[in-house]
Amino acid sequence: MKYASVVSVLLAGLSSLALAVETPSPSPAASAASSVQPGSSHLIDQLDVSQLKEILDRLRANYVDSRALTNDELNQAAIKGLLAKLGPGVRVQTRSEFERAIPVRPFRYDVVANRFSYIRLGTLKENTLTQLDNALGESRSRNVEGLVLDLRTVSEDSDYDLANNIVSRFVRNGQPTFELTTKGVDRPNKFTSKSTPLYQGPIAVLIDRQTAGAAEVIAGVLKTKERALLIGQTTAGQAVKYKTEPLGNLFVSVAESEVQVAGLPLIFPQGLVPDIAVNVAQDTENQVLAQSDSGPLEPYISDEERARLNEAALVNGTNPELDAYEEQESGKTAKAQLKDECLQHAIDFLITLSLYKK
């Protein structure tokens, strides 16, 4: 095999993957080639080009199963390795995956305990700024003591102009906010705040594993500029712009631009790390967020009174805690109300801050 350029190998490998989508059953050789010896990966990273070529030549000459070393197998292995290494920087999707409809989540504004504003941005769209301005205006008129900005239902979005307009509602006019650097372009696109801030009080920002793109930038800028506290899980690490092109029956998206927020490590590809980590299963959090898109927030914040073991129970030889658990498991009583742990932490933080200031 002649050693082609990286681009040629990439396209050849992706073409092989396109065929693999149509015929998903791997050959025995491919299955064997997919296993990697434990501990060998870090050794490969230390080899130079000539050593890599020498290993490949020896494999071709001596390996017992020649079916595992065809050009197609090598290309597939190279692309799979690159996809694993580059993480969110490259995506290979089928047409149905690429064109799938993204659920539209509502904007939500509420006031918790008549003290703290809660704003859930939902899906970013044309009227998001109008809704945000109205919510911040009402917050100001009610003289709230703090704000919770929930970014967990913002779907992945690379509209960084809109992201900058959102952070402009909190950052002083003319202040630099972030930069977008594009491969092959000498100068980054520098963004600055464009308006007088509508809110400058304490902020808790809620993030999770699915927070990506523009939402990550909003969280990062508020953390550095307004000392907002990030609560939740490490974000997706997708503060980039993708260039997407078709390849056979696949779509290949490659990150060609990335965002840099001054004062933070690059968000891509590791993501933003929360100041307060809240370890909640993603399925549980998705369920809580879907249920609380409308209706009162109070049930997801406040804990209900529950049966407790006490002196009277000990005297009578009973255990109210165990009885309540058994009744719940048997279906005699309703399951416990799901709680939004991230929001609970945010309210606790704002209450503590308010008490400290007083």
C-alpha cells in the first residue's frame, strides 16, 4: 500500500464506513482487529512516523490473518481511531440522524419563594431575547435577591451572535465577551457586549452533560464576567462551529472554529467544569426537566414531610420509615416526587449569599 495523504485516508475510510452502514455485520477479521491490547495505546503515541511505518510493514509481512490488513480494514481502523481521539470534533451521521427534528423546549420564567428569579431559556429562537428582556424587567421591578439561569434545555446551537446578545443583558456595554477562532483565518472574530445590562445581581447557572455550543459560551462568559456560579455536570465540550458535507449516505461534520473565553481553559473538547457538581443520572434529570417545563416549581424544590422513627414508635415496636417504604414499593402510596437537585443547590446558594450579605 502506498502511504496516501491524511485527507485521502480519511475519505477512503469514511467511504468504507458508508458501506458498513448498509452492511453492518463485521467480518471475523474486522472483529478481531477491533480489540486492542490493554496498555499498548500510550506506547503507540510515543512512536515517530518511521517507526509506525515499520510496525505496519511487519504486520503486513508476518501477521497470520491477511484479511485483517486489507486497505479497507486499515482505513476503517484509522478512521475509528481518529473519531475516538477527536471526540466531539468530528461527527459521522446517517441522513436520518443528521436531519432528525430537535424538540422545541419552552422559555420559562418564575419567581421562587417571592425572592429569586428563575429563567429557563429553552430552545434559542428569534423571540428569546424579547422573552429574556421581559423576564429581567419584571425581576428588576420585583427587586429579586438573585437569579437562576437554567441552560439545561437549550439544545446544541452555534448561533454565537445570539449567545453574545444574551450575555450582553448581564455584561457592561463594550466589555469583551469571547472570541471565535476559525482554521485558516488569521484574526479571530472578537465579540463584545452590545447593550446596557438589565441585571447585575447574583447568578447561579445550571448546566449538564448535554449543555453544548452557545449555551456553554453563555455559561463561560457569565462565570468570568459576572462571577456566576456554575451548578450541575461538566458540559459537552462543543463550543465550536462545524462544517458539514455529505459523503455517500453519510454526513461528516468537522469542527472548523472554536470559542475562547478569556480567563477559562478552552471549552472544546473537555467542556466546562461546574463549581458545584451535582451527580444526577441523565435520564432522571431529563424526566424532571420535561415535567417542569410548565406548572409549579415548588414540588421539585421542597422536600415533603416523611414518616420518621421516634420514641413512640420504639415503645410500640413499629418503624414508620420501614412501613412507609413498604407501602410505596407495594403501590399503596404514590412514588416519591422527583426533585431537581441542581435547582435545589442553586436556591440554597442564593439563600446563603443573601443571608451573608445581610
